[in-house]
Amino acid sequence: MMQSKEKEYVVVCGGAVKPAVSEIPKYVQNHKTYYIGVDGGSLKLIKAGYHLDYAVGDFDSVTEEEFQLIKENATHIIKHPAQKDDTDMELALEIVQEEFPDLECFILGGIGEKKGRLDHMLANIWMVYQPRFKQSVGRIKFIEKNHVFQFFFPGEYEISAEKMLPDYLSIITLTAVEQLSIQNAVYNLGTTDIGYPRALISNEFIDKNHPVKLSFKQGLVLVLRVNERK
């Protein structure tokens, strides 16, 4: 009997104040996993006991001593000048596309939580609009302690409770969408066209036995899971 191939993942850690490194085992489940540290996020992974496959960024947020620690615990160091066109996270995502084009990707410390820079969060979320990242968007999850962000292109999906049981499920259109439908949520939506970005944030509580069904024909949708109890 042919054995199924072990699943592989790539974890990217940004330099937010408290990236959710403690959540990593819940998602990678002891499968083969590659780790990319982004600037100061490299230290967060190393201090949590992970060896880096890549460390990327301008490293302007770390000391010389800390950068030496990063070099000692990373297979590849890709250092960029501080004055550059791309953010460090964009540079990391390019590595994901080139080196790990088929793997599910978890980004930690990319949206921040309670602390951090709003402009960094917006830059990371708005990467979804860049044509160069289109092939990667559908396999990325932004993970924080209390939030999971995921982007969806047109299609039909089932959204389950997964590892983090959320208090709230929010479905946000990032563009105009056509034939959007939400079923098995607290507040269902029949097939509807929406001509502008809109936050549908009252679809609380995913039933473990009945995943929420999401479908649409055109546009881009962001799904957020929020757990207020952590």
C-alpha cells in the first residue's frame, strides 16, 4: 500500500512584540516544518527553540550581539539594506514563493495583537493586493494568540472550528464580490452581490459538527476567527 506523503509546512515569524510562537505546535502537528525569521522575529523563533532555515531583513531592530546569535542559528542569512523598496515581510514572502511554493504557510507576528505598529499590520494585510503574491495568498494564514486571518479567492469552502475554537467568525469582503453566500453561521446570507468592501462580523460560533459554508463567484474575501477568551 502506498503511504501518503508527510505534510510539510513553512512558518514565518515577524518582529511583533509577542508573536504567537506558542501556537506553532497546534498547527504543524510534528510534521516537517521550515522556519523563516523576519528581522527581530528571528530571535523570537530561536529563543523558542527553533532553528531557522532563513533569516531575512535589514536587522535594524536587533543588536550586534543578537545578530550574531541569529547567524549561529540560521542556515541562510539574507541581509538587506535598511533603505529598500520592500518591507522585510514582503522579502520573506518572496522566499516562501521561491523555495516553498506548495506548502501551507503560517505567518506569526504579522498583524500584531494589542501592541505593535498599525502601518506594519496594514502593509502585511495589503500584500494580498499585490499581483506578485497572488499564487501564495490562498495558502497563508496569519496567526496571533487570539486571531487567525485567512484570505479566500472565488470558490466554495467549509470553515471549521479547527484548533482554535473562536468566539467570533468575521467575513470581510476586500473588494466587490459576486454571489456571496454564507450558510450554517448564526447569521446566514443568501446569494448576494456586494459592490464595495464590507465587514460581516456577526457570524458568531462555528458549530463543531456543522462547518460554515462560504462561497462566492468573484472578488476577494478575508475570514477572521477571533477568540476573546485567551
